[in-house]
Amino acid sequence: MAGKSDHLSDTNPPWEDTANGGNDHDIGRRIRFLFERLGGQKAAAATDKSIRSLQRYFSGAEPPASVVKALAKATGVSADWILFGGDEPTLQPSGSSSNQFVYIPKFDAAEAQKGIGNDAIHSSAIAMRESWLKGIGTDPRQAYLLSFGGDSMEPTIRDGDLLLVDRSVEQVIDHGIYVLLVGGRLLVKRVQLRHDGSLVLRNDNPAYEVETVSADEASRLVIEGRVRWFGRTV
């Protein structure tokens, strides 16, 4: 249904910091960040450790695997991020709810093809401001990030752009950009819903043909969410 260049990129976008080491100081810094985001009592309850025990990890004490896994589960980040870094957010002190950051899971291409549910495995997570997400009509619990690859959506979306997707949208509700699961592949298309229930799939790049999906086919189409935002380096 799409050209070969319409795909999700397997490579990390160029602005990601994937070179962060896994030394004890960096691990401690990331554990402290999660500790502050959860609050001491919640972090202690999630890990079955005392606050004092958790604070020991801030200064370099090696955390057991059980603590790493518990913090990852409680905050929605991957255990690999705690241990090795990558996509590291700017550390912010706990404050009012308007300054609260939440972790949005980021999937690489291979992970995305396997599914994007609450329990899906993702390689990393990026911290985003909760109030901003809600301001654009997106529930942080229903959001995920994808890297786009190809030229089918140029000039709007370019190769390497990072897409923020609202997966609470499971059907076409307006003329917007959606992530579709077609034949085991995730595609990004501008979708128009017709009165008869059929769909028109458009690429912003005029070199690609417009496609029409019948109402019967549209009822079986899997919608993996609506794109709410995208970002790129300049």
C-alpha cells in the first residue's frame, strides 16, 4: 500500500544521546531522578526498600536487579535506560504539577512491529512535560514516540523526524495523520474519512499515489494512533 521508502527508521535520530556510559555515578543520577519523580515514599514502596537504602544508590552503591526492575516498572522507563542511559532527559527538581515530567515510551522499528500496548517492550523513554501533553489533547498514558523514515510525507514529515502518537485514537475521527498497521508494517499516512465509510490515504509527497480503502477494508484496518506532534533537528 506504500512505497518502499515509507517506513519507520531502525536508527536513532541524530539528537539522541546514546553514548552515555553505565558507570555507577550515572546510574545513581538516573535513580535519583526517578526517586524524585515518584517521591521517596512511593519509590520505597515500589522497590520494597527503605528511603535510606535507595539514597545509597545516588552516590554509587550498586543497585540490585530487583530495584532496577521495580523502578523501571513504576516509572515506565526501560531497565536499560537506568543502567546505560540514552535519551536522557534534563534533570528537573520535583515541583508543581505544571512542571511535572512524564516518561513517554519510544519504540524502534522492530519493537513497533510487535505491538504498542501498555506492556510492549520499548528500547527507551523520553521525558516530556505532562501539562504540555494534556494541552495538545493527549493523555500521557496513551502516548508513544516513533522515528519516521522515508520521504513519503515530505515536506511535512521528513526522514528521521520523531513522531508523538496518541494511541487512544483507534479509528479515523478527522482528516489527520495516522499510524496504520498494514500487513505487519506500520505506515504513516494522511487519512480522510468519506461519508460512505471508505478511507482515502494520502502522502504529502506528490510523487506517491493516492490510495482508497473500501468501507469493508477500512473496518479491518488497524489504527495505531493519530500523530499529534513531530520534531526534528535544524
